[in-house]
Amino acid sequence: MSNSDAPFGLRPVSTLTGGDYKGKLTQVSLASTYATSVFVGDPVKLAGSSDASGRFPSVEQCAAGDKIDYVIVGFEPDYSTESLNTLYGPASTARTAWAVSVTDMIFEIQEDSVGGALAATDVGSVADVIVAAGSTVTGVSGVELDSSTAATGSSAQMTILGLALGTDNEIGTNAVWRVRVNESNLTAGSSGV
């Protein structure tokens, strides 16, 4: 059976201590001056500012090589418009989002398989994400694990922990992997944004 090609960005599944993911979230903001759409499953980084109240840090979508601080898991409804069901953060639109901190979390992510699929021997290796546009219909991220960046002994955004559990997932093209974030502004010793 082959894996389906259905990217979803990063999905929190458990913690590094072996506990279940309990759904603890942080509110973050997308500034009206930020000209990129953000989707559920997108890795985001601190943008060095906050919303007008100073309570919610402003974030921006991560690119390959950026430090990842949060993963978007949902958006607050925008009651100022008639479109309460917008499932993503449109470009140049102020939005409040719900996000999970990457600290001590394990995520699942689909690999892009460009240049070849990851193998069992890649478990323990590091790799970056590759950003692709999400769906404005479903609100789901298009971010994937960049299989061509998998390497040992170097730094990258993610450590590959193993193949994600499930009978509909196998090693090969478009496999889903469990990963942890290596590079974040939220970890001890970080120099900040």
C-alpha cells in the first residue's frame, strides 16, 4: 500500500517525557502588516513584537532554517467580519491564533520525498522543513519535512524520531514521521529574536 500525498504541516501528538499531548495552548497574534497567509499546522517564530495589548506575541511563518517557536493549531473567530468560518490567517489581516509551544513536544509531519524518501537509517538524523502554501478551503498547512536535507552530525530544525504509528503509513514516498524541534527561541540558552 502506498502512502497518500496529503501534507498537513506539524501535528502535536505527545511529549518527550512520554505523556500524551494535553492540548495546552498559547494565544499568538498575526499582525495586519504581515503579508503572508498562515495555516493550521504551520510552524511559526516570534516576530519581535506583540498585539496592541502586549499580551499575545506576534508570530510569522517559519522558513527552512528559522527557529521554530510555536505550531498553529487554530484561529479565533473574527467577529468584526461576516466570515466567521475563515479557517486560516489571511495575508495582511490581523488575527489571533492558538498555538502549541514546541518545547518538549513530539510532532508528526509528512516528508516531501523530493530527491528520494527517508529510510529507517534516517531515524536520529536532522532535517529542515520546506514551506508550501496551505489550503484556503480547509485551512490546513502545506509544510513538509524536507527529506533531501536529512543529515547526521549537523544542526537543522528537526530531529527525526521514527515513523509515525498507523497502519496506513509505511516507509517510502510521502511517509509521516515523528519529529522534535531542535531550534527554538523558547529553549534555555537561546539568544532570542
